[in-house]
Amino acid sequence: MKHALIAATLLSVGGLAVGCGGGQSTDSAAHSSSPSASPTSPADAPTDGTASDLCTALTGGASIKDGQDVADFVDTLEKAGTPSGTPSAARKGFEVYVGVLDKIDPKATAKDLQTMGQVKLSSTEKSEVQSFLGYASQTCAPAAQQAPSSGSPSSGG
């Protein structure tokens, strides 16, 4: 059950990441030197974090309601980083994903988040983000399924 929640969170926030930015054009590097509230960049996030920290950080995406929630989510992801052994494409996808989310104005309302336009990502960046989301889903699924499950709710016996 939690696995479905995590997957939904990843997809919804992933959709937000790919669907945000309005008329703002981002270059393929997604590294702008705008004075952001976050003093670090996604590339500075730890590369030796734990899977538990990453999964816990990602579950925070389920409570995103406005731009400040997105900013808090970005901070949490940047603190968690990625576990050692994360494939390089997934790590790069993490950096792109967090970088795109970091560009969202913390003052954005829920309605602003829903009406944001598409962000321009290169096909490589899109592939990297998908790699990260797939990696995160696989990495976090076992942790979400640790609770014992003795029966299927769909089997009416």
C-alpha cells in the first residue's frame, strides 16, 4: 500500500517537475546563478546518503500544496542526497529533478503550481530524470513493503 503511495508521489512530483516553469526557458545544464533561498545546488547533495534518507525525503513530496512546500521538499532532498552505488544516470536525474523543482517560486500558490507550463529538458535530461524516478521507485519499494502482509484485499475468501 505504501509502495503505491510512494510511486504516486514520485509520479505526481515528477509530473510537476516536468510540467513546471511557465515561459521560463532552462538550458540543458539547469544551473542558473539566481539568488535562491537554497544555498546549495543539487550537485552538492551527498552522493553517500542512505536509501532510507532518500526514501523518507521522497515521501515528503506527498504533502506538497504550494511553492513553500516545494522549497522544503527540495531542501530535504538536497540534505538526503543519493545512496552510494546510485547509477550515474539516476544521480544525474536526481540533480536535474531537484534543480527544476528548485526553480519554483516559494511564494507560488497551489493554483500557480497547477497552471505552470512545461519546462524545457533535453532528451538526455528527460531520460536521466526517468532513470532517477525508476531507481527511486525500486529502491524505496522494499522499504515500503517491510510491513507484513498476510493476505490480498482482492481475494474474497
